[in-house]
Amino acid sequence: MLEAVREARDRYRDRRELAARLVSRLRERVATLAEGDAQTGAAAAIDEVQAELSFSSLERLATFERVGTDDTVPADRAVAMAISGWLQGAAAATDNLKLALSARRARDLLRDYLRADDQPTRDAVFARLQDEEAGDPATLAALAAHMRPPIDPPPPLSPGLHELSVPGLDGEEGVRCLVQLPPEYDPLRRYPTVVSLHSAWSTPLNQIEWWAGMPGPDGGRLGQATRHGTIIVAPAWAAPHQSAYESSPREHAAVLRGLREAMRRFSIDSDRVFLSGHSLGGDAAWDIGLAHPDLWAGLMLVGPTAGRYVTHYWPNARTLPVVVVGGELDRGLVQRNATDLDRYFSKGFDTTYVEYRGRGHEHFSDEILRLFDWMGRKQRNFFPKEIEAVSMRPWDRFFWWVEMEGAPPRTVVLPEQWPPAAGVRPFQIEARVGATNTLSVRCGADRVKVWLAPELLDFTRPATVSLDGQRLLKGRVVPDARVMLEDLRLRGDRQHPFWAVVESPPAQTR
């Protein structure tokens, strides 16, 4: 063990020394540039690199280390590799200094756009972005993936613990949301995240304590989330004294908006976000997880009860890993969830059921190590080539890259109308990406949007997008910077922005 510690220490020392050498070499190369705006802009960029360089971001200078440190490479090209690699990742490094400095200005404008609260301000920022050589969608996507979160977090309540104010639905009060960061948090590194929903007898702070531990003498928490470098997001999703899950838009908004607000302020890996809940929170997590299966890398449910929409939404669990934890004496946990669990198991879904013998309705903190092990092997696929999903509520309308509105009334059942009438079936959505750069959607809703990105279709070749047999697009997909900016602003997912959108014509013309 001592030898392993020494080796780790030596690796840290080597990387620290490498970082110092690269920054020193960068400053030498900037000093040889001709005086003027380029040298001033490059010097400011290197100041940023030196201030924010860490073990997590050192790899961004890999192209400069490999090529730019060579004296035979002109200084302007070498500096451009460092700046563009820092902003967009080493793979996107360019040797054009003018373009690299434009990318830095575009990054700042992108941040201003995502921070703006009103449309006129966003319009003004977008106009300035259009004047930048690096304001194209491909560069903006790379900048978004490598930038700091666009909005600064509020001051911490204690080491790593922040409280966010999440807007409620129109006419309703906002909700509190606690966020616990690991002690080594670096805004330029992406972190796995658990969104944890409290039970009827619990609070968001209790969820923070379950995952991250109790505060120590200095206020820091040394629990498993700290040891595994994981962010915990705990929204106050339930109303005071609420004793039953209501399947309501208020509850969904509290959880989903809490996640979005956290993503705007903290560096969250959107492909490793897990939804969890205890007891009543498990009921909510099961429903919200299946209603929005594209958001989660997996569900972790402790003592939950499947009901209402969960039973009808079972097809949405096809690609969603699920862990259910309970006690043998928990008033028939298996019996009340048997229909759903049997369906998952018989169809080969990625589902794990854990039962503790001789124990009842508990928090099961002794399961936490296995849950972290399980999370370490799961990751979301946000661009699947096939989609099969169902919906019964108007707000359950976005699935991966298909958005719909206006499902047939016979397929919609609001919570206050439960149970559904005989013969009512969920609305079905199917979509496929073909081998010949084609994308087809089957969806009988009034309005449908198909969101596009290079991970789905090859933008360099002609593509075909069709809806219910009607062709919506034939030809090359044209990336739209404004579509990308609005998607980044509204969804907060800086890893997987959409580059274009195709909308269906009005239902009466189809």
C-alpha cells in the first residue's frame, strides 16, 4: 500500500511539474509574438490557463505539448494550439491564432447568452456571436462542452453545500434544492450526480447526509459521495405534510427544474445522472424516472411502491437500469411491486432486486457501497438509434430526440382522472435511425419536433427525416446556431446539444 501511495504521489508530482513547464513555455512563445491585439489577447488567455489548470484539464494542452513546444513551429501557431485546445479540447486544437482568439470571445459570448434573463439581451448577444469567425455551431458545441458552468453558484452554507432556489410552475411557489459537492470539486471536470428524493418523514438535508455523510468538526462531509467524487442534488419536491405521491406536474417540475438549475451552476456529467428516492421519494423517483427515461443513467429505489403511471409506463424501463432495495418484512414490498418487477425480469430488462432478510421499511444505508459500485458501471446513451416510449400525461412529452404535443385525448389521463376508463391505452412513440442516414418517427400527436445532432445523422451527407410516412426533410441538415443556443439554455445539457430541429406541419395538413 505504501508503494502504491508513493507511485500515486510521484504521478501527481510529474503532472504538476509538466503543467508548470507547459505554462512557462507558453509564456515564452507569447513573448515572441508581435506586439498588438493578438499578443495581448494571447497573454490574457494564458493567464486564464495558468489560473484554472488542474489535473483534470491538463490533457487539453496535449496538442501543444506534442507539437507546439517545438522551436521549429512558429510561435503564433503554437500559441493557437494551446488556446484552442484549452477552450475546445485537444482534439479540436487549431494552429490559427486569429481563430483561437475568436473562439475565446465566442466562449464569453456563449456564457453571456446562457446567463441572460430576457430575449432582447439574448438577441444582442447572438448578433455579436454572428460576427465572430468562431461563432459556428460546431465550435459552439465544443466550447459549451469544455467551459465552466455558465452561472455562478450561490455562497456555500457549509463546505461544499449550496442551496438553490428553483422556480415553481406558474402561480406556484419555488422550491429549495440542496447540492453537496465533493471537496475536490473542479468546475472544469464533469462529476457523476445523484438526484435524491426524500421520503414523507425526511428532508433534503437527510438525503445529503445519507449519501455524503454527517458534517465533521470543520463542516466537511466524509461519506461515500465524498469518497467517490459524486455530486448529490436533493430538491424539496414534496409539499409540507405530504403523505402520498400525487403524480402531479408540481412534483415533476420540482425534480426536473432542480436538476436543470444544478446543471447550470455545477459541472454535472449529464450521462451519469442517477435518480434515487426513499419510501415516498422512491414512489416519486420510479414514476418520474419512467416518465423521462432519457435523463437518467439509472434508478435507485429504496422501499418504493409502483402504482398508477408506473405500471402503464413499463416499456420506458427497457433501456433504463433499475435497482429496487427493500426489506423482507416491509408490508408486502414484493407483492405490491410484483407485477412490475415480473414484467421487467421476464423481458430481460436491466433490473436488480435486493431484499434484506428480517428487516422492514428502512433506509438501508448498508447498501450504499453496492449502489456506488453499480453506478460505476452505468452510463446513459442519449442518442439511441431506436426509441420506443409511452406517455399518458401532457407533460411527459420529450423522449431523447423526439418531442411531441397534443396526444389523442383517449390516451391522456390526468392524475385527478385516475383510474383510467376501460380500454384506455398509453400513447406510443416509435423512432428509428436507419443505416442510410434516414430517420423515421411514428407518432400520432398534433405537433412533433425531431431534434438533430451529428451523433444521430451524418450532416455531411443528404439525410431523410419522416413522420408517420410523411417526409419532413430530404437533403443536408443545416446546423442552426440559434437552435443550439436555445437548447443549451433550456435543457442545460452542455455535453449533448441539438444542432437543428425539424417540425411537423399542422395536424390538419397531414
